[in-house]
Amino acid sequence: MKAVDTPKEVRLPATTQAFESATLFARQNGYIEKRFVDIGSRVKAGELLALISAPEVDDQLNLVWCPCLRRKARSEQCRR
């Protein structure tokens, strides 16, 4: 008898389940601007999954930063 190197395919009925699952909750309202991984993909701790656009938060930041930037520009003009 000779050994044969031809691959064989065997199909068996089965069910697969994840070892772990996680529920994700939004910390902030927004829109998914870009998704970096597909559903079901393996990911590592700290890996960026998606980029969320939050116009309301951007508006709030602009309200805080604009006065600060104006003051900084005025102080630089005064130094000249």
C-alpha cells in the first residue's frame, strides 16, 4: 500500500459559537464616519474600531476654544 498526498474534504454538521461576547454602549451621540473592522473580526485591546462624528460635541468644543484662541491672538499682537 502507498501513501497518497491528495487532500480530502470532509463535511460534518456543526454549530459555532463565540467564546466571549461584549455589549457596547455609546458614550456619546454621533454618527459612524468610518468603520475599521468588520463585525465578527478579531481585534486586540485598544484597537480603534470606528471613527464617530459628533457634531454637537464639536460645536461645544468650538464655543470653548474660540474665546481662548481670540485671547491668545490679542496677547500676541500686544507683544509685537
